[in-house]
Amino acid sequence: MFRIEGKLDFSLIGILSKISTILAENEIGIFAISTYNTDYILTKSTDYQKALSCLKNSGYQIKS
């Protein structure tokens, strides 16, 4: 599971879309959960490391 760090303001648009597009282009299915102040992205455990790698290669910072 990934969590978008920090509280997200409602004026921020497209964050989840950009991340899900990167993962979809790499054939990684997701289940997204949006809450009042952040988003969560769930992947199959077999795709987790691949997803981390794809996001890092796309410029996202991953914290453990």
C-alpha cells in the first residue's frame, strides 16, 4: 500500500490520475482509496516492488 504524503487540499487536481497512469502503463492494477485528506493506492503484493520502481523512475520520492 502507498499513501500520498501530507494533507491534500481539494484544489489539487490530478495527483491520483498521474500516479495511476504510470502504474497502468506498466500493467500494474490498483485499488485507490481517497479520504478527506489523503489518498491510498493498493496493489497486489506481487506487483508492489515493480510499482515502487516505476514510481521512482518517474521522479516520485518513496519513503518507507
